[in-house]
Amino acid sequence: MALSKKAFEVGDFEVASIVTDKYVYEYGYDDILAEVRLWSKEFSGEFSLYLADKLFYCASLVFDGYTVVSFEVPKEEMMELGFHNLRAELVKEGLTSFKIRDFEVADTIPPEIIIVGIKNGNYYNYPVIPEVEIFDFNFEASLTLLNGNKFISGSTVSEEAEYQLYVSAWDTSKNIAQKDIYFVIDQTPPILTLPFDDDSYFNYTFTFSAGIVEPHRDLSQENVNVVFNDETIATASINEALILENEGTYQINVQAIDLAGNHSQLNRTLTLDFTPPVIEIVGVENESYYNHDLTIQANIIELYRESANEVLIINYQTYPFNTEIILTQEDDYLLLASAIDKAGNPAKIIFLSFKTPPIIKIEGFTSGRYYNQDVEIFATVIDNNRDYESEVLIIDGAIASFDSYYVVSREGEHTVSARVQDLASNTAN
């Protein structure tokens, strides 16, 4: 049975409560919801909502008991910071029940700083363009510094260096946000070193380590490889000692990639040679005498020859190794041969002395021939060290002298004999 107007009391229906989302502002004004709880017995009437005395919601409701009405608060109204009031009314048969809730819209969220183009802790081997974006509904001001100097967002940073980008922003409610980003621009590849030149030679067990000059090393990207006889026999890190002991040629490869991605590689070879050269002399013997032209050859047996350290001298004249040398001049000879290979191993030095004996030369006739005229005889000795006192020349039984002319005019057989000995006791007949 419907109640008469007089019989109806305001207490029979009322706005029980108004609930608003306390995180309205923090949610960025999207879907700002509120709820009104209503109570009544067999209510049938009007329900209205006012924000700052401005109607923004109205509906006819029918309910019995408790009910809840959900609604969105107007964004355009909530954008303003400060105090607001929300009024809810139930009206039935001229009677009104209302409830007012006062609330404050406050900005408690600091600005959002977004930096693109760089990342904290990253290394770059190319120029970068940091861009700074700041989001806030009540933005007031910001400060951007690069290594302590003011920086304009979107500017190119290309110089090699370590950088600290600092951004500070604040809004009208004095909420402050700060962001620091450390980054590095490094476009220089690592400098790799080895304590020997390419194609080096050593005649001892060799210990070495590779070195590096690089301010931004990535140890996981550094290695040293040793290849011997086409096989990798050792792998080490830079600055780690390596020992090479066996004779032969080694290939050393050093690689490094720094934190910025710059790559370097160093390749060198070295040879260990503990065996000295062997010098072989062909064609003459030491302390020997020869009465004919000599063909001599000095050979070097060595894998790693160093021609600059090879010496072959015969009587103060230099000759090449592994080449035939012909000596035709009568003389006393001294041969010197020495060699040092690329690893510094010296060959055994060879000294040889050899000589040619005196040569008796007789002109004017040929032994065994017949002549029908006078014969003029001339005899001489070819030797650099003649011993004149030991020289004997006999013509027809009479003693004669070398280097003089004798005329034989008597008919008949004639004989000439000679015997000489030089100062080195070499003899000729």
C-alpha cells in the first residue's frame, strides 16, 4: 500500500554513502568511478548527482532495500586541482534525502621521464642522439645536463668520452623526478701488442704474453691462439704467459672486442731454431798444394739462412755461397767461411789454407824436337815466394841462371834440367 505524503518520512529513504576512487588522479583521469549506496523501502523516485552544484547525472530509480549506483565523474571537472564536493539526492513525493562528500584532487605523482636513443650502462662505437621526453599533467620545468653542461634534447653526441646524462623535472605540485644515465662513446679499436716483430727467430725456449691498450675491455671477448704445424696447440687470455719449446714456426693470433664492439686482430709468426748452420767446402783441402786451376764451392746447409750474416772470403775477396768459384792464378790462398742464421745460431768458422807449387817455365824450344838453327833458351820460375838460392838450372851439364837468355848453336843433342823450391818448401822439377 502506498504511503501518503504525510505518512512518508525522509528516513524511509536515504543516500547511504558516496565512495570515490582515492587514486583518481594517479590513474590519469581515465575511468574515474564513484559509487552511491542508496536505501529505501519500496522507493520509486528521482536520483540526481551534482558536482560543485552542477547537475551531471539524473535517473528514475525503483528499488527496495539497498542498491548501488555506479557512475563516472566528469573528467573535465576533475582536471582541476583543489577541493570539490559531490552531492547525491533522492527525491520522492516532494521529500529529499541528500549526502555531500567533499574531496580534494591533489597531484602526488612526479613527472615521468623517458629517455630514448641511449641506455644506461651501454657502450657505443657510433654517434648517438639522446632524446628526453617528460610527461606530467601539471608540468612546470625541467633541467637536462650532459657531463654537467646544459644539453638540448635531440642533439648529436659524437665525441669519444664517458658521459653522464642527468634529467630533473618537477610539476606545479613540486613533485620531482630525476634520472641518471651513464653511457660511453668509444670508436677506437683496442691496441694489441706482442713482444716480437712478425717473422721473428729465436734460438732458445721463448716465453711471451700479449698486451692490450683499451679503457673499456671485455675480457670475455679476448683470446690468444697459438698454431703449430696447422694445429692450435694453446689458447690463452691476454697478459697470460705462453711458453714455446719446440723447433719450428708458430702462428700467433690475438683478438679482442671491446665493450663498444670495436674489433682488433694481430697476427704474427715466429720461429724457434736451435740448430746452427753447417758449412761445407768442396774442391780444396786444408794445407794442400795444387798445380792446376781450382774449382771451389762453399755450401751452407740451413733452413733459416740470413744472407746478411754470411761471409765467404778468399784472399780478401768476397764470394757468394752455393756458387762455383774458379781460381786460376798461382798463389797462396786463405779461405774464411762463417754464417749466422736468422735465429742467431753461429756456424763453426772454417779457415782453409792451400797453395800452388812453383811453376818452371822454359821457352825457346820444345822437348824432343829437332832444329836446324840456333836455339835461344829462356827459363824462369813463377812463384810469389821464390827461394833464389835453391833454384838450379843446368844446360848441357853446365849450371845456368834463371831469367837469362842462352843461345845453343852446337850441333847435337842438348839437355835442359831444372829444380826449384820456394820459401814454403814447395818444389817443382
